[in-house]
Amino acid sequence: MLDKRMCRAGAIDGMQYGFRVIVPREYVEDRAPGPHEANLFDIDAKYGDVMSLEEVLKYLQGVE
């Protein structure tokens, strides 16, 4: 599990290095649901894709 600050920082770093970041929603946590959802929304809008773990695994199975 990552807290929202670590996840956001990693997403920003990845984007700055030219990667399209994928964040599995289940691997990010926060104490309060409001800021948690706002942070995931922001990451998804600006830095990468926030997806369910199931979606990420399906995607990775199709990558060669």
C-alpha cells in the first residue's frame, strides 16, 4: 500500500520521465475518503491512469 503522497509523487516522476503511469486503485490509501478520491481523480486527469487491479492485470497480460 502507498499513501497518496507517495503515489502522487511517483506518478509525477514517471510522467516527467515520459512514462504513462498506471495506478492500481486498490494500492493507494488515505485516512479520509474525500481527499483519497480527489487525489486519485487528479492523478487520473493529469499524470496517468487510475484503474482497478483487475483492469491493470488484464492490460499487462496483453502487452508483449
